[in-house]
Amino acid sequence: MQSFLPIAYFQNQFVPFGEAKISIATHALHYGTGALGGLRGIPHPQDSQRILLFRLDRHCQRLSHSARFLHYDLPADKIQSVIVEFVKRNQPTASFYIRPFVYTSGLGIAPRLHSIEKDLFVYGLELQDYLSAEGVSCRISSWYRQEDRSMPLRGKISAAYITSALAKTEAAESGFDEAILLNSQGKVSEASGMNIFIVRNERLITPGFDQDILEGITRDSVIKIAKDLGIETIERPVDRTELLIADEVFLCGTAAKIVPVKRLENYQLSPQNTITRKLQEKLIAITEGREPKYQDWVYSIAIS
């Protein structure tokens, strides 16, 4: 069972998690007309009365942008104020994950975005490692990543995650931890819920925005950290065969953080992962507030 935080934000008020319920006729439930966010928080390692959230402003901005695709005007500062109050009321004592969600909350059967109510809810749960930090096995999915011309992939639209669910289950049922999806051009796009990087000749390479990827916040963080470490990043198309000859391959995302890929299909990948580990360690230090240079990436909330 998941360990959910006791208080949720639902219908413009804070209520016990168990009381936050929607009707079976809710529009978003039927048509995937919702958009999700997700961010991590931890108790401050040196101050139990403070909570640290990683890149809160960027997460709120992205959810606000996602809401636009639903014809919902929801300012980022409104989302941020709700999340901050949500954390204060829950006073979490362990690493946790926050799930804000915007959706068509009206009741109806016509698939549309006009003339229907929208709303925001927020809940959370305790969450340690989503995937093993030591490394995962991946398969190339038989499912392809959607195209931006058919779905707004720069938003985290809930309907898009049917492909992620199909790919993840296909991978798990065939003995792998994760799936890597190709795009309609046969190029590497992303994993089921993470972006992907490879290392070749001490340079990072990652699919660009033109490869139908989500504009990941952890991905953006990795690129900026790498630059500060003197590691060049190239954004370009990546072929599936390039994964097999890369010096390192890793996935990154809010829930997963940074995770090495140790096996792809029936190929064992290099166990060295020198650059991946360096980025892992730096990201952890930043999220724990131990890197003054990145202080503006960490939002501190007093809960006492």
C-alpha cells in the first residue's frame, strides 16, 4: 500500500485525503482531459523543521503551461501557493512526492474543452527510490512515442500516459525494469516516464525537443549541471544502435532522479558510469541544499 500524506487539496480547500473523491461521471476520467505535475520534497538534512522542494517554480510553471492546453487559465503563483500550504499542513517526515493535477472536473459525456468546469487537486505520498540507483535493465518498446502534431507533448497531458503504461507493463512482463520508446521516425525518444542521455567520448548526448520528448525539468537540470562541470552536452537525434555502443546510458526524471542503464535488451552495458555517478552525486547534493551555487533551485518551507 502507498503511504499517502494525510491532507489533500481538493475543490479549493484542504481536506483529509480519504475525503477527496470525484464522481464516476467526471469528464477527465473518461477522456484523459487532465494534466499532471510531480515534484519531490525532503526534510532538510540539518533542520527537521524545514522541507526542501526541488525547482518548485519550474514545476509550477510547467503545470500552468500544461493547463493552457486544457483551456484553463491557472497561474503558476496560484499553484505554488497551494503546494506550499499543502506541505505546511502535511508536515512530512520522510522523502515524498507531490502530485498536482489539473483536469476537467465537470460531469458530461461530450469530449471537449470549452464550456466545462476545470479544477486543481493536490495530494502526496512518501517515496524513496522509484528505480534502483544502482542501475536498471531496459527493453526497446514495441510502442512508439506520440507525435507533437497529434498531442501537445510539451504538456504533461494525462491521456498521453496510456503509451507509458503500455510500454512499462510490456517491459515488466518481459523481465525488464523499464522501456525505451522510439518516435515515429525510429529515433530514440524517451523512457516510459523519463528522459534519456548517453555518454560518448566524455560528452553527453540526448534527444532534442524535436524528437517528441517531454521538456523534462530534471533533464534541464542535468544539462546545466554538466555545463558547470565542464561536460559538453549535444542535443540531437539518437539511433537505437547508438545506445549499444555508448560509454554510458542513463535515465532521469523527477521520480527516478538519475539512474544508470546497465542492460539493454540482451546487451550488457559498461559498468563504469563515471560521468553518470558524478551527476548523480551532484544532483543529490543540490536537492539536499548542500550546493550554494544552486540555492535558487531549492525552495525551503518552514513547517513549525
